[in-house]
Amino acid sequence: NLLCLFIRAQLAFRKRIVWINQPDTEISASIPTNIAEGCERESDADFCRFLQIAFGSANEVDYQFILARDLKYVDEATYNELYEKIFEVKRMLAAPIRKVRG
């Protein structure tokens, strides 16, 4: 589960640094939240905008994983597992964004 992996990485951060400005689940929870909100919009343009916001949140999660690896808060194997998961999420978001844009 991506959320569990993200929380594990964040907990590793919090043991060493206190400047992380997002609660453990806020960024990763915003991905499906924005998708759900976009589904309720009237136009394809609005839906696409919320998918793009979700994609931006996925990029934030991706950066958190990179930072955790670079600062040696997670090992390379954990990073690779996290990267594969977030890459899949970003891939799944990119397809409908491309389709809606036409």
C-alpha cells in the first residue's frame, strides 16, 4: 500500500528532522481526494484540473521519497519500492489527463 510506505518514510524523517511541514498522510491523501473531487465536476476541463492537482501531489510524494533516500533515512531497496509505487500512481494519473485533454 502506497500510503503505508509513505508513512513509513515520513516516520523515518521525523526521527531525525523536524522541519517536514506536512502531516504524514496529508500529501498522499490529497491524491485520491482530488480525483474524487474532480469526478464531481461538471466539465472535462474541471476534471482535468483536479487530476493535474493530484499529479502534483504525487510529485510531492516522489520528492519526499528522493529526499529520504538522499539523506539516508531509507535504504535503497525501500526507496526503489516506494519509487515503483509512486511511478505507477503517476502513470495512472497521466493517462486520463492525456485523454481529457484530447
